[in-house]
Amino acid sequence: MEFRRVLFRSEDFKINIQHYPTEDLLELAEVINGSELYIGNQSVGMAIAQGLGVNFWCEHRKDNCTLEGCETYFQRSNGFYF
């Protein structure tokens, strides 16, 4: 498992997590496209994952809209919002 930007320590997990810096959005898209699961928030990385059809988990604010009627919520069979 790799994180593009680490917001917490890898020792908080029971798995090895490595920081994987990318030079540009093309390289980021290539990394995301090669992944089994993208976990993130509403970001360009999430937009790329959704556009490529990659399985995703998205952190989503639930107080600014309903999940059924929000411009940042896209119902997908391969997506999960939390």
C-alpha cells in the first residue's frame, strides 16, 4: 500500500505503507490506474480514480449536502463513501 501524501505515521498501521511521490498528474494517473483500491478525499486523485474506473473509498463531508444530491458524490458500484 502506498500514499501519495502521508498525513499520519505508517507505524499507526499493521501493514507497510510507503510514501510514493509523483512528478506530475500523468504519473499520478498511472499509479492510480495500476492500483486495486484508491483511498482519499475529494481531490484530483479521486477524480482520476473515478474517471479511470478504479475501486475507491472516499472521505466525504456529509454535512454540506445529501449523498443523493451532491455534486461531489457519484454513485458507483465500485465506490464507497465514508
